[in-house]
Amino acid sequence: MLITIPNVLSEEEVKQFREYLDEAQWEDGSNTAGSIALNVKRNQQLDDTKEPALSLGSHILKVLSQNPIFISAALPHKIYPPKFNKYGVNETYGAHIDGSLMQIPGTSETMRTDLSATIFLEEPENYEGGELSIETKYGIQTVKLAAGDMVLYPSTSLHHVSKVTKGARVASFFWIQSMVKDIAQRETLFNLDQSVQKLTLELGSSHQEVVNLSGIYHNLIRQWANT
């Protein structure tokens, strides 16, 4: 399941982010690449243990905690602190699958990566190339969103970022461990929750069918949650 979520960050928030990011000291992205990714990763990243990555990442987590679509789609249990990358001209990230387990920085805690997320921080018309291509059961889907929009997709997906040929692609990226590990179950819950929300607007929260469906939704979470 690939989901795009518009306006995770407002236009003003993106502007403020870029003021910090445009002045930041970027490092060679290969410094954080694993043995396989090292051969295909050509980009720049911020040191996520320092400012401004820490403050900007914390702001993203705060915003996401109040985003109903993200909560419904991800059912987050743990979130890896957001990281930031930039692709200049001729930079790219070849086909790869994200690591299955990651240690949360500054802790001894390990998380499973169920979902990968990218928040775009540059308008698509300002750079050429840099599309995020994700292999799904419906074929390859190419994503290049407006600044402030987010894409959420299974971390099991093979994906790549195409070479930037003009301008620069700037984004935040991170991973989520969901309360529901199974992709199909998580998709079922998301679709059910969206239907409940729509019916709530049409019929009201006290309507008996809304109450019944809401109960089914929560009972399925009780049955499928891994926490």
C-alpha cells in the first residue's frame, strides 16, 4: 500500500525548514551507507545527531502525531527520528531495500522497519529528475510530490531515486514500526477506518452502523496488534 499525504508541512513550515537546511553543513551520504548501499548511494545528508536535524525532526514528529491520515495508515508504534538528505546534479540512489532492523539513535532500542516515509521539501518544478520509484504489486509507481507532501510505503519495497539533472532535491526520510506488522491487515484497517470516518460525517458518530463499524475496527486492532 502506497499512500500520499498532502500538506504534512504547511508552506510556511517548509519555508522555515529550508532557511535552516540551506545554511546547514551537508555530509557525504555514503558515510551512512551499508555495504550494499555503498555502491549505489550518491547523495548528501545531515548529521542527525546535531542541529538543525534534531529540531526539525522533532517538529516533524509533533506534526505527524496530529495527522489523522498518517496515524490511520501507519498505526505507529515506534518512529525512527527523521533524517534529511539532498540530491544535487548527477546524484542518485540506486535500487535498494531499506534495512529490516535499525537501532534508534541515542538508545539501545531496536525497531523493525515496516514503513518508509519521505517528506518532500523542494517544489518539483525546481529540479529535474529525483523521482522516487517504488516497486509495488501493481507495478512501479513514481512519486515526485509538492513540498510539504509525504509518501508512505512498505519498507519491503525495492525502490530508487533517479539521477537529478538540474537543481536539487531536498527531503526528510524516516521509518516506522507499526503496531500491526502484516501489510494486508494494515491495509484492511486503513480502508475500514476511512469508511468509518466518511460515514461519521454523513450519518453522525452516534448512528448505530457507525458505532458497529467502529467497534469492528478496534476489535481487529486488538486481534492483530503486535505490541
